[in-house]
Amino acid sequence: MSLRASLSVLLLAGALATPTRAADTFRIEEATIADIQGAIQSGATTCQDVVKAYLARAKAYNGICTNLVTADGKPVRGGMGAVRGGTPLKFPAQTRAAASFLPNLDQYQGAPLDFGRMEATASDPSVQQQYGMVAGRKDAGAVNALETLNIRGERSVTCKAACDTPPSKGANPAHCPAQCDAFRHYPDALERAAELDAQYGRKPDLAKLPLYCTVMTVKDWYDVKDMRSTGGNDVAYAMDAAPRDSTAVRQVREKGAIIFGVSIAAEVTHIASGPETPRRNFVGGGGSIRSSWAGHVCNPYDTERSAGPSSGGAGVSVAANLATCSICETTSGSCREPAGQNAAVSFVTTKGLTSEDGTATAQHINHRSGAICRTLGDAARVVDAMKDQEGFYDSRDMFTAMPAVLRPAASYASYTAASGTKPLAGLRIGIVREYMVKHAANDGAITDLIDAEVKAVLRDKLGAEIVESVDPKWPDDADVPNMTTTFQDALAEILPVNAPEYFHQMEGDAPEFAVPGWDVRSRDYLVALSLRRAPLSPKLNLRRLTAGLDNTERDAFMMARYLAARGDARIKTWTDYVANAKWRAEDIAAGSRNAATRNIQDLRATQGVDRMKMQTVIRMVVTKVMRENKLDVLVHPNMGVPQWKIGTDREPVIDGRAAAGPWLTDTMGGPEVAVPAGYNQVVYDAHYVLSADKKSYRLVTGTEKGLLNHPMPVSLLFWAAPGEEPAVLKAAGAYEAATKHRIPPPQFGALK
């Protein structure tokens, strides 16, 4: 089937997925915050019915979507998992033979492979989970996005079943932990909805509660007081629910949101090299979201493929209409990439304008909270709600001590509305070609699609003026003017003065950024470079800039700080954590035990360029290029390659290109918005080859053109220098309104 025909089928299926709403009928599929609130005001629904509708979808679609990878592919005893939506998860008996994607397996001579298997969890031995190697299941009919639903009896392992009875039902049974007496006083999602209905009926106070009955999920890196919060890990806390909400959760809850569930997140890890090495070799699974407690998330557009990195559960919960919006967290693309892979929208502000308080190992320079919704207007409304009367400042998060001038003059949501026939007239947009270079065959289709979208929509239809950056590996586009000051110009001027140690990075026995005729580590070269009298190595560009940053023991510090603040009775240190945890794969288990054995106390950087310093450098570089070229916004593909198969890995890095897109925006900490930009069906799947010594497998780029089973979402990333949220939101909002590319995943349509 041609791509055009496939997209036509998808469009038809998407249209059928959301039935036309009759005057007396309201459906939550694709509903916005305003749709929900309007339906409540008109009497078409109640907050309780909204929550019940999302719960019904979770029961129908939030199941297991992966198979174990085994030596022979024979069926195994499936086993039962945690209770979700009133019913235990049922794991499939079917498995996938490792030889189906690992060539010459009969010749492999390395350590035993970490084959998939069903085992009891550490948190609850009556609950099983998939450990070791897994693979996505074709057309699974489930996505496994939510690890915990805010429903009595199943929202906590510590206080499960009868240990979470409503206080009105009398005392807890004698066997229940003492801490459950306080926990059970928290209303669950249905009870909170009933409270809102009883208090407001059809007249919610939207000025006080702008997120009234917005049904939200929260990435399991953020503490939630009324649900299990374990950073994605199978770890047996004395009390698995956090002692208090993280600031972002508390703020949206106070604005009327229903905290409906905790979404699956990558397990928080603190690993180190050391004497213990993995007993088994784990192959595949990198770059796809998997929790040791809750399992693997699958993409709702093709359940065999990735749903993104650590906020993947958040993105899928929104994309599959299991929630209205979700709180995400980004360290290196973990908001924008799950949004992009799942035809959703993400919005993340300048670092410090939202709080990271109450997050497992986060609250550091690369970490930011954000929102994933199906529309930009909703995402902006959620981020608006993350502040209180004092703005976004939070005394518990040092990074929120930001200049007041960076706060928006109006609400973020107000900047998203497009008006006029050419709403972007007068706006200058820079195309960042550094992130569009076609390094391998798999880079082509999405790059071409985005290039066409920028010209046809942003320039021709919406009226923006566009220019492009210059990269020696991107052929100059005669149809687009060049930037007069390039990123390389700014790097040459700013890096020597502010981070001279950057030029001391080595590649073998020679400086990585060597220039003929110069000692690039010398003062003379750096002075000449800063004055543009010496050349800059062509190896140094935006793609390379964030590699080689400091190798500190940040994870040791952040985990120790988080555990001390949490104050759990059983788990006070990383050593306690490891003793009470179980990991999804042998390599993570060994690294975790090494970190516990080392008990790292010296937190100084041992190598690399200081990350805090590089944030300042990157901000200066980006801001200089934007000012010199009078740019308002920068754009490029959010993610340059198609979604990869679960059980293999993301496309190998080439020439500093990460398959997830640029990490520069995360290090810089500027505003960014990802918006659906269409669908792609062309793929060159990466695959494994057996090493020459036959002891390991190596992932290599694909060279054989294929067609995805289902057209997969593509998105466009809008970003800018710190504090430029209004321009980013304006450009992204106009693009979204003009294109309306989002189509609901056809396999997860409205329930009958």
C-alpha cells in the first residue's frame, strides 16, 4: 500500500475513532480541557462520569504489550501482574525467539544472554513481572502506559486491598501497616470527582480552579502523596507513596486537576563500574521506556515500536486518550520526544520557571518539568497552573530563583491563539540545519517532510520569514537565505574565552579539535580564534557541543539527597535501596550494586567540561545567533529518525547526531514546544551484527528500505533562547491551528 493510501486509511480510522457528539452525549476521546468543562457546565456530563470514562479506557487498553525474548521462542507460563482497574494484569505466554533478530546466534560465544523470564517482584512477591529481554507485540491492543491508577485498594502496594478502605468504613484490619491509617484519608480519583460535583455541580469556579476536572497522569519521577511513587523502580519502600506531593503536582491539584494515575517512567538508576560484572548479557531495549516495577510502554500507533524515552508513559497516556494531560520531566528530550513519537504536544519552559521539587534524582541543571497534552492550548494551561500567587518561584528548588523579567507578562495560554490570515507575518524563524543533516538513510524521510512543512506552512501560509543555518554537511538551499552570523561564528568567539578547557578534549593521542598549524590548547590559538583569525575545527558544532561534559557523581548526590528528604523508615541510603530492589536487567543490577559498594563520598568532577559553565556558554551562543540574525524562533525536526522496534535499540549515533534529537536544548534550558507535523512510513531499521570475536552484538544503521506497518507520527520542534516563551508559543500555536496534524491512534478508538 502506498504512503498516501495508508494515510487515507489512517485518516478515516481516526475520524471514526471519535464519534460525533450529539447534543445530549459527551465523549472524552480527544476532549480538551475546555470541552470537559463546557460539557459539565451544560449538564452533558459530570466530573465523576468523566473520570469513569477514562477509567473504562484504562481498563480496556492499559494492558501488557510485550513478549519475552527466549532462547527457543516456545510458550512459557504467563503469570499475573499487579491489579489495575480492578483486574490483575495477565502476561502473555507467547515468546519471541532471540534468533529472529540476533543473527548467527548459534555462533555466539559471549556471556549467557539475559533472556526474558517471569519472576516475582521485590515490592510484592505475589505480583510477577517480565525481566530480561523483551520485544514489542504486533497489534497488541494495549499500551501499558499507566503503572498505577488512583483507585482505592490498588493505588499503593504498602496499603493495598483492605488496607486502603475509606475511613467511613471503620478501622483498618489489624495486619495493615500503621502508615496506612493516614494514607486512606486521601480520596481516590472517583471520590475527588464526587467532591467537586457535590461542591460545584454545573457551576465550577474556573477562575479559582482553571484545571477543573482535568484528568491528569504524572510521570513516576514526581512524588505523589496518594499513589505509589518509586521512580519507576521495583523497590520495597516501607511506604511506597511519597510523604507529600511534588510542587508541580500540588499546584495542578490545587487548580482543580484530578490526579488520575502515575505513568510508567524509566527506572531511576545510580550505577557505577566496579568489581561486579553482569552474569548475563542484555541485548536490545535501549531508548525505549521500561520500568522494573511496571514493565514496558508501547506506541499506540504501532505497538511493536518505541513510545519514547523516560516520559514515554506520560506521552502514551495522553495519545491513547487515557488522560487529558500529563506532567512530564525532561533531562535529554524526555518531554518532547514522547510527545513527538505519539502525536501529542509538549511544552517546557525556561529552566527555573517551573519547579523540580519532589523528584527522584532530578532538580539539576538538565531537568525541567513540563506538560504533554493533545493540544498546545491545553499544555500551556497546565504549565500556567504550575505557579502560585508568587509566580513560579519555589523555595525548595534553587533553580527557580530566576530574574522576574523572565516571567511572562500574560498567561502562556494567551500566546497560543493565532489570528489573521498571516498570523506569523513579521516573525523571523531560523531553520537549524545542524539537526537535519542526513547522516544515514534513516535520516532522510523525516528531514524532507519537515523541510517541506517549514516552507509550505510557516513561510508560505502563515507569513513567517525563514532563514537557515549553515552546515558543511547540508547542501545550501537556494530557496532559503542563510544566517549571516552562524553558530560556528558564535562558538569561535565565545568558547575560547569562557571554556578554554573544552579544547583539551582528546581523540586518542591528539586533541579532538585539532587545526593544522595550531596548538588548539594554547593561549595563542584561543586568542586568535576568539578574534576570528584562526579557524575552528569542523568537528565542533551544535551536535558535538553537549558531549564530553563533566563526569561528576551527580547521581550519588541527588539520590542521597532525595532519600534523606523522603525519610522512608526502611530505605535511607542507596545501600538500603539496592538491598530492597530488583532490576529489569543484569547489567543495571550489577552497576547498582557497584554503586552501593563504592558508597561514593567525593563528588568532585573527575573529567570533562563543567556542565553549569556549558549552560552559560550555550545560552550565550544561541542568544548571540538569534540577536545577530534578528530571529524570534528556531525550528527543526523534533526527532530525526523513525520509531525503532522495542527489543532492538534506537538508531546508532553518527557524527554527534542522537536519534532522539538535540540534547542542546536541555542543557541550555530554553523554552521548547513539540507539535505534530504529519506521519511517516519509510524506515531503514537498524539491526544487530555479531562481533568478529563472536562475544557480543553490535547495532548498525539500516540500509534496506522498508515501510512501517502503520504510518507513525512526526513532529516539529520550536525553541528559542531563555525567556522567549511568547514567540515560541505564538509560532507553534499558529502552526498547530493551520495544520491540525494530530490523528487519534486507530487501534485505540472510542469504546463501544
